[in-house]
Amino acid sequence: MARITEIHVRNREIRVTRRTAAEATWDSRFFSLRTYDAGAEQGIRLRGEDIQLDREQAIQLRRLLTAFLEGASCEERQEEQK
């Protein structure tokens, strides 16, 4: 498990090599996202990746996802962070 304390925007190549599923859960303090082994869309086996966001970082993630959904480039978001 890793609690995300900061989200940095980086302009790096994204390579997708496999597909998988994720499990989301939350309580009043944290949002948690766990991924399954590639190909385990039925949730047979959890993978080691488990990220947890507090409200502050969840708000930051929402801003980044909104920028992505609205078509903003990563470079634009990176410049805004400076």
C-alpha cells in the first residue's frame, strides 16, 4: 500500500502493454484503488499496486482527470504547476 502525498505532472511516453481491472473503495478519509493481475478482470487475484489518496490528493487527481477529459495536454498542466 502506498499513500499518495503529492502528484507531479510529467510529460512521459505512455506505453500500454496489457489490460487489467481495478477495484475502488473509500471511506471518510481515503480513496483506494487496487489493480488486478493483467487479464484477471473477474477479480481473481489482486496485484501489488494499491494507491490511497486523501481528500487533498483526490481533489488534485480530479483536476488532472478533468483536464485530460477536456483535452488539455500534459505539457499545459505541467506549466501550470510551475
